[in-house]
Amino acid sequence: MNRYPMTVAGEKALREELKQLKGVERPRISAAIAEARELGDLKENAEYHAAREQQGLVEARINDIEAKLADAQVIDITAIEKTGKVIFGVTVELLNLDTDEKVTYTIVGDDEASIKASKISVNSPIARAMIGKEEGDVVLVNTPSGQVEYEIDLVSHLSMLSEDQQKRREKG
């Protein structure tokens, strides 16, 4: 059985998506199918076929989410002792040794990863290179454009903020 590591916020987001799919999308699609059936011949009814296709996609996503939640390994980073080591769920500030550019990433599960939100998958090359390292260590990351050296500047055990909370925090 595969375990899916995810943060507390990631689990919450999946549960909210599941609730939306089951409580809103599924009934809406069922109504659209019923409405399309009333239009007559189903063989040439584009609305019916589109609604059935959408129903298949929604049901597949529901099954995917339910399977991941059943096998989830929810990790609350705030409950783990701070050691300065890079582990799942921490936020890491890195210094690119070639360009002196600083970047910050939070290491999360595959479903939570979003480069726009500075969240990288625990299975990404940069996260795999950092796991187990400590502040001050230098890591070598293989990228499509070659190898990049980063120094781990800071490892933080932050509580995970939702994307909406992050946007509100940035706006002030």
C-alpha cells in the first residue's frame, strides 16, 4: 500500500474539494443529464454527451481523492521537534551560490505542490537533494540547465497557510 504524505492544510484542501465535488458538482451534472435526456434522441444530443463526459471526470476525481485520503499520512510539522534538518513540511530558504539569489520553498505532498505558491513536491529533485540536510549545508541539484549549488540558509517549521491566506498576508 502506498502512503501519500501530506500536510494538515493539504488534507483539508482535499476534503474541501471532495465536499464540493460530491455536494455541488455531482448534483449539478445529474440535473444537466436529466435535462439533456428530455431533449430527445440521445445519440445526437451534444449536451447529454458533454454532461456524461463531465460526470466521468468528476467521478474519477472523487475516486482519486478518496483513495489518497484513505492512504494519507498526514504530517503536522508544528508538532515535530525543530532540529534544523530539512524534512517533509518545513519551509526552506535557499541561497543560489552562483547568482546569490534567495528562494524559499515549502516541501509538501504531490497534490499540494504549486510553484506559484512556492510549494514543491517532496519527490522533486530539489526536495530530494535537501531532505536530511541541515542549515549551512550545500546541496547540488540537477536541473535541465545543469547543476545548481544551493546553500540551506534557514529551515522553518511554519504552519501551512492556504493560498487565500497567503494572498491576504501579502496584500497586508
